[in-house]
Amino acid sequence: MNSIIVEISVIFLPVMVAVILHEYAHGWVAEKRGDPTARIMGRLTLNPLPHIDIFGTILLPIIFVLLKSGIIFGYAKPVPVNFMNLKKPKEDMVLVAAAGPITNFLLAFLSGLLFKIISLIYPEILFSLHLKYFSSAHKGVAAFVLIPFGIMLIKSVFINVILAIINLMPIPPLDGGRILVGLLPYPYSEKIERIEPFGIFIFLAILFLDPFGIYSNVIGNLIFLLIRLFLWI
């Protein structure tokens, strides 16, 4: 029970930052391309409260921790975007959709870089990761602050890479689906759009049923490769 509580505590902040900045990026790019809907509705803000979805932002990550599934996933309330307000609706849809995953990749890079810097300053943190989160072998202010912060940075890399890759799956309403719709010419883009009402079920089937090894052999391997890359290992 104690280990579960610690696990939840160290993923809470990284999850919040990852999902909120993901949605903020969508709204920010949309406004730059002509759609002020997010600002008008009070969603173009870094204040977490308007973005929090009780299930997606809080309960879902906890469920993944309890299931010990090996992945951590969550989401915030989608930022409203009126694509018809965009200067070039079809082309700008790609930019707006890509903004979220790009933000997560940037957060993963910065988290990995900061962890590398901390590990150079306090090499003992690398040894501590093979123990429980807080070990009596590591005492003092540096250990008390840097070890949990370092663990949060590692979790941040995991969370942001997973969030980016999963959102880039080419299934509407995921970001990758919207990017695909924006890139494909008519009538192919319209055919992809028709998938949207069923997209969430396709996504869940790939994630949990893993037909043809799509997740384990393709998506999972890509996530693992990028996590190693961002953690410099």
C-alpha cells in the first residue's frame, strides 16, 4: 500500500503538467491561426482547474498504477477549437493537432536533460533508483530533495512519451487522426473522418486487446526506444 501511495504521489505532478500543457498548446496554436474559442471559453490558461477531468486527469492514471500495467496514461478536458475559424482550416488543423504531441516530446526532452544534469551533480541518485524511493542509505537535504525530484523527472519522460505516441495514432479523434485528415486529399480525408464516432473503441481495442501485436510490437517498442533516447541511456 505504501509503495502504491508513493507511486501515485510521484506521478501526480508530471501527469498534470503533461496533459494540461498538451491541451494549452492546442488552444495557443489555434488562436495564433485565427480561432479565439479557447480564450473566450477560459481554457487558454495554465491554471489547472479549468482543464482537469476528474476521470481522465486523476482517476485514470491511478487506475493504471493500481493495475501495474507498465504504462501511465491520462488526459485533460479537450480544449475547444472551431476549425472553421482557422485561416486555412484544413492545413491549420494539422498544426493545431500536432501542437499537443510536440509539446509532450519537448517536455520529455527537457525532463530527460534535467535528470541527466542532476545525475551528474548527485551521482548517488542513479544507485537510489535500484532501491525503494526513499532509502535510509541516502540521508541529507540533497537526497531528500533530489531523489524524489529525479524520480518525478523519469516519470515525466515516461508519461510524455506515452501521451505523445498514443495521441499520434492515426485514429480520429486522436491528434494523429486529425493530422491524417488534414494531410489527406478529399475524398480520403472524409472517409477517415467517418471513423471518429468509433475511434475511441478502436483505440481501446489496440491498447488492451493488442490485435496482431500492434501495441506490443510497434507502438510499445517505439515508446521504449524514445524513453531510452530521452533518458540518455
